Amino acid sequence: MNEVTTIGLDLAKNVFQVHGVDASGRAVVRRQLRRNQVLPFFEKHPSCLVGIEACATSHHWAREIAKFGHRVRLMPARYVKPYVKRNKNDAADAEAICEAVTRPTMRFVEVKTEEQQSVLMLHRTRQLFVRQRTTLINAIRAHLAEFGIIAGIGRNGVERLLLLIDGGMDKRLPTAAEECLRALQTQLVLVKRQILEADRRILAWHRSNELSRRLEAIPGVGPLIATALVASIPDPHAFGSARDVSAWIGLVPKQNSTGGKERLGSISKAGNRYLRSLLVVGALSVIRRAKQVGYTRRAWLAELMARRPAKVAAIALANKIARIAWALMVRGTHYREPVPRAA
């Protein structure tokens, strides 16, 4: 046990796999651990490098194992997969993790704090409620349409349908159908209340965090995007450049280049899907506002909108917002509006 310098830990629900090697790379430890044996094992073990795939529960185990003096590194699972030899099983996965964590060019995932994970959980919970709200609204619309009752799109149309259900005066609705619609309406009211509560909690955390408040000054960034950025990026210095951040979010083109010829496709959509969708929505709001007032301080955006569709311009602007946010996080500065170019 004293010879082990690197350990690969394959996580699971109940049975964990450990693979440890010495300084020469020779396998010293190969064993399974039950869930209640994991922390006692690392508590007794001398300090070493521990590699874990960045997956469900990985941040929790990384924090707990690091308390015993170990150096814990999380890695994306897709970067570990090439090191798996032939058949896939827990022992092979642990061995691959142990080998991958020692590679000098390996990219690692920063361990999130409990507070950051709590904020992201709040975001995910809100996102779930928003999806449920959409599902309930679509169900109410579809059920009423079966009886010839329709309303315009948008919030006003839904409100008219809800007033119709509350009134109970429409003779086209049978009693059984009306009872079902009232149940759906009750659920919709509850979900809307939960979304508002989640918004209030996110706003409260945003106001208490200095970095989140600084990011809000960026056009297209509100409390929702600012808090998601702060919680999703524990250490901005882990990225070598602003382009690395936008690539991690998935806002850069995919490459299929060979023979010195560059071939760039659509955005990669790799990495953080939730953060990417928020940034694109924020960019679309900036573009919509620019179209309404007919003016923008960003000359490059105006030129891009003149020759490309709005959604393509939104991707480019979302990319730029991510880069600006990273620069503010690394440098600790405040956002400054660009000076319009002279005609």
C-alpha cells in the first residue's frame, strides 16, 4: 500500500473499483470497495494522485477524498475512453482512469464546491418546472381544441383559456372534461408559483455574489446567465484562453481538417448544453433590441446581421459574450461599453 502513487477510482452506486500503481507504473492494488468502504480506504492510504471520471456524484467524492490529503483530479469520460483496453468492465475502466490521469496533456474538470452545486441544482430545478409548465399549457390547449375551443398563441391566449375553465359557462365542455381541465389548471398554477420562487432565490444569490453582479453588466447577461456562469466555472484560470471557454460551452465550429486544408462546420454543441442555450437566448435578446431601436454600438454585429441570418449572428454574439465573461472573471475587471467607430 505504501508504494502506490496513483489510483484510478471507478465510481458506481454500491460497488466501486480501485486500481493503483507505483512510481514505475506497475499495478499494485486491484480491488473492489463497497460504498461504505471507500472513505475509510482513502483515509488510511498515504497521500497520492487519485483520478476519477467527471460523472454523477464525482464532485462529492472528490471533495471527500481530498479532505484526507489526496490530490484528486476529475476527467471527462470521453477523454478516458481511449485508454480502455478491449472489453469494458469496472476493472478495465479503473485501469484506464489510472493511466489517463497521469497524461501530461490530459484536460481536467475543476471540482465544484457545495455552494456552486446548490446553485446549479436550483437552475436545473427551475428548468424542470419550465418544461412542466410548457407540457401543461400544451395539454390544456390540445384538450380544449378537441371540443372546438382555441385561443391565440402566447401568454394572453393561455390566460383566456384559463378564464374559460374558471367560468365553467361553456356548454361545449362535458363535466368529465371540465374536471380534468381544472386539475391541469391547478398543476399549472402550482408550477408557475414554483418558477417564481426559484427566480427569487436565484436573484437573491446573484445579489450576494460580487462576481455575478459584475457579469450582469455584459449586454445579454442577466441574473440567470450570470449565476450559471459563476457556478459552472469554479476556476476560470483552468482555461488557457477565452476561446477554450467558448469551445468548452460548444459555441465554436467543428473541424474536419486534413492535408493542410481547413474544413469548418456548424458549432460543436459539446460541453455545457444548458449554459449554451442561456447564452444564445441572451444573444437573441440583444439582436432583437438592436432591430427594434435600429442601432447597436457593435459595428461588427451590425455588419454580420446584414449578411447572415439572425440565429447565426446570435451564435457569434453568444461566443463573444462567453469570451467577455471569461476575461472579466480572470482579470477581476468591470465591463466597459465599446466606443462606436467614427463613420
